[in-house]
Amino acid sequence: MPTGLSSTSAPTSQAYASPGLVPAARRAVEDVGHLLRFRTATVRRRRALPTAFAAMGGITLAVCTLPALFPGAHEDGRARDVLLLMPTMFAAFFVLTVVSGVSSGGGRELLARDQGVTFPVSPTTDHLGALLLAPLNVAWLLQAWVILGSAAFALGPAHAFPAMVAIVLWLVACTAMAQVLAWTMEAIRRRSYGRLAVRTIVAACALAFGVVHVTGRLTDLLDNLPTVWLVARTTQGFGSAWLGGLAFEVVVIVVAVVLGAVPAHLAARRPPRDEARLESGHYTPRRMSRTVVGTIVSIDRASVWRSVPMRRGITVLGVGPGLVAILGSMTWASATILPGLVASGGALLFGVNAWCLDGRGLLWRESLPARPDQVFAARAIVLAEFVLVATMVTLALAAVRAGLPTPAELTAIAMLVAVVTVQVLAAAMRWSAQRPFPVDMRSARATPAPPGVMIGYSSRLALSTTFTGLFFSFLARADDWRLAILFAVPLLAWSTYRLHRARLVWLDPVQRARVVLAVAA
């Protein structure tokens, strides 16, 4: 892959002079191709890639066609209600994409930060790579599938195809516009007093939204969203209005993709202040625990809570679903879907590769006079704490509108939190031992595993925890509160057994050495 001169090298000929905008953009696109081939070549099971992409394509095709064949599609009042909600869905997708991009510091990395030191790429390449990686996220995919499926059900077979084209373009436009805002916020955050400025902007947006909601103007706001114009033009079938809507979306995509390189360059000129502050800060030593497990837990807890992606991620995980519960006026029976999704998101921040936070320090950790079972127990405790904190924040916000739960609802929620926590913990610790990856988690844009692997992890976690949440939602409506406890016991026993098997893998010295060498590579 071509690389640029270092800061200490001087150009020896005119060939190394700064290129113009068009040659620089062309080279950025070429570098993205090189990086994609590089990332593809590093996949351990390359034969699984075509299968994975074929599966996602098949699901997308089914979502775009099957709902149009359901009974009542484009006929009864339910289809009209779904169509009326389409502008809100469009706007919600844009907002959630912006929140995801801002919290990750500009989007996901196509080239890791430590590798970028040796093989520097331009900020434009980084910007384009983040755009390409944005759809490789189960949250992005689920939202896209919900919008596509809802449109197919609301419009029916006659108008579904032209609407699908327009919706796909809107998803791309939302991702590109969100990327511009994400890079802009990151450029602001890296300036002096940037953290204060970003927090002020976020607080102002939250305050404005709260005022609109309290004053009862939320419905009027949703009825006058700019997306209403776009939905009206793109859901009427082929015609001049449809072409006008598509032309508008194409223009937005092109402008946003080009414009996003500007704040990306501005952000690249300044060091990340959040990471530098946490890495160079002074911390007062805390009181030492009297037990070995307690000492290791304190070390692991500090490594988690002093990581920038962990701090930002848990804020988004805890507050985001809680706000959705408040806006949707969720009851406790319907809010049972939230703890599983929040627990899955918490595990995806680092739990699926739980040893990656140690990095090369894991070699030193293995030399400490602590038994392997104590090390495993400490890491599992810290991961459970992290998941439970995010879950409790979500439930506390949901309680604002849900009110006091009945005995059946309270029991179902408590048992659900316990079940999904152990369920996610068992899966995360098992995957951490089976497929460890060397990842530098100091960057706010880092992920604990490659994008393709993360899609598999997130889909499996989301599927299992969603079914568990739906099951306990049924139990929350039952007359007898003891049913939730009765069904939770076998689920807890099964997840505990799987966690015990993951523990046995870590206790095996050969398997533990494989994990340590992989993470410390």
C-alpha cells in the first residue's frame, strides 16, 4: 500500500509535492481499496465471508418483499398507520446514526491507530473507511430492516420497489450526514475546552427536547419533520415526484461524503484529548483489598472505566434506551425487551474479547502470584458490573413513565436482569477464550473484534436476549409472580453451566497460553 513521507523526510523531487484535491481524493479511494483487501486477507475463515454476505443479502431481500405479501398489506388501517410513522422512522434513524458516530469519535476504524503509525493514511481515507464500516453494525442493520419491512407492508407489492430504492438512498444519506456531524463534534472535542463545548451542545439539545416534550409539542414537531416531504415524494411509485426525491438524496449523499473530509482533516490535526487525559492523568491509589480476587477486580475495574470507548459506550447504552422508553411511554411489560439489548451492547463494547484491555500487559499479569481461576473470576465480575450498571440506568429512566410495577412485573424484571446478565456473561467469556484478537482499546473508535466478527457476535446476542425478553414479557402479564422465578431457575442453571465450561477453557494452560499470545501480539 502506498504511504506518505514522514514528518522528518523532505521531498526529493516534484513527484512528492502535495497533490491537488482530485489526485488526493483518487489516492484516498485507492488506499481504501488496499485497506479493504488487507482486512479481508487477515480474516481467519475467509470462506465464511461469502456465506455471511449472502445471508445478509437474503435477509434484506426477504425483508423488502415478504411483508408486502402479508394479509392486510396496503389495505387496512394498520398499513396506513405504519405509513404515517415512516417520517418519524426516517428521522429516528438519522438521530441514532448521529449518536453512534459521535460516541465512537467519528466512526469505526478501517485501520487501527497503532498500525496507522507505521502505515499512515490520509484523513480522507479514514473518513471513507468509516463510512463503509458503518453498515457493518447490527444496530444499523436492524434499523434499516425495520424501515424497509415497514415500507413494504405499508405500500404493498405495487409501490414497494420504487420506495425501496428511495429508502436505501436515504439510509446512505443519513450515514453520510451523520459522519459529517460526528467528525465535526470530534474536531470540536479535540480543541481547548472542547470537552466542555461538546457537553454544552449535548445538554442544550437534551434541554430543548425536554421542553418540547413537556410542553406537549412533540406531536406537532413530528408532524412537521422535513422527512414528511421526502416520504410523500418517494412512496407514490414511479413519477416526477419520485425522481425529484431521488435526485435530492443523491445530491445530499455526494455533498455529505465530500464535506465529511473537511472536519476529518481538522480532527486529525489535533491529538485526542480524552485519550491523552486518561492515559497521562494522576490517580490516587486506593485502599488495597484483603483478597487476591478483590485486588485483581480493582485493577480490571480501573482498566475498564478509564477507557474512553467504555465510558462513552456505557453512557449511550444506559441513556439511549431509557429515553426511548420515556418517549414511547413503555409499560413494564413492554420494557422487558430493553435489559437484554442493553446487556448485549455492554458485552459488545469489550466483553466478547474480554482480555483485549490488557494487551501486552497480559504477559505481566500471567506472572503475578494469582491462580487462573481467580483471574477469570475477577474479569467476569467486572464485566457483570459493567453490564448491570448500564441496565440499571435504563430501567431507572424507564421507571419515569412506567410507574410502580406490580409484583409480577417486578419479579419478571428482576429475574430477566439476572438471566440475561449471566447469559451474556457466559457467551462473552466463551468467545473471549475461543477467538481472542489483539486490539488497542485506548482509541475511542476501536472495537474488540473485526467488523465481520462483531456482526456475528451482535446478531447472536441480540437474538438470544430478545427471545428471553419476550418470554419474560409474557410472564410479567401473568397472574402469579412466582412463575417468573420458576422459569428463571433453569435458564440461570444452563447459563451458569456454560460459564463454568468457559472457565475450564481458561484454566487449561495450553488454551490460556494461546489467548495470552494472541492478545499480546
